Amino acid sequence: MKKESRILGIIALLIVVAGALATYDFLYRSATPDFDGKRSVRLHPDIGIDEISERLVQAGILLNPGAFSLLARTTGWAEQIKAGHYVFERGASNLDIITVL
């Protein structure tokens, strides 16, 4: 019984650590491709988060539109993005990009 509890504890710890690493990667790892200087995108009113994600990909700012859209939806920020002209530097994370928008 004690051995089973220890094994379950180790498994639970590994799951927590893996989840923490995945969350860190999802939020803070660079979400941009390699580019020099800055890149910009103009977002028009009344477009949804999926179209915003695709516009960021087309502008060469974002690598993974699915991860970005998921973050925007789960945080509630998808509904708060405003139209405008935005400029980004290489190395921006999903969290950096959503914060700017």
C-alpha cells in the first residue's frame, strides 16, 4: 500500500511539473519566427480572434495561430482586442502579443 501511494505521488508530481513546463512554454516562449527589425499588422474593426491570428501569421509575426487563439479565448482577452496598427519585435511571446493587442 505504501509503495502504491509513493508511485501515485511521483506520477502526480510529474504531471504537475509537465503541466507547469507546458504552461510556461505556452505563455512565455517566443511565438514569432526569426526576423530582423520589427513587423507590423493593421487590424480592422469587427474581426474575430481566428482572423486576427491568421493576419498575424500572414504578417510574419506569429508562428502558431491555434495556441495564440486558445490563449486569447481562455484569458478573455479575445473580446478586448481593438482595431489599430500594431508593431512587434522578434522574440515576442503569445502573452506579449496578446498584451500589446
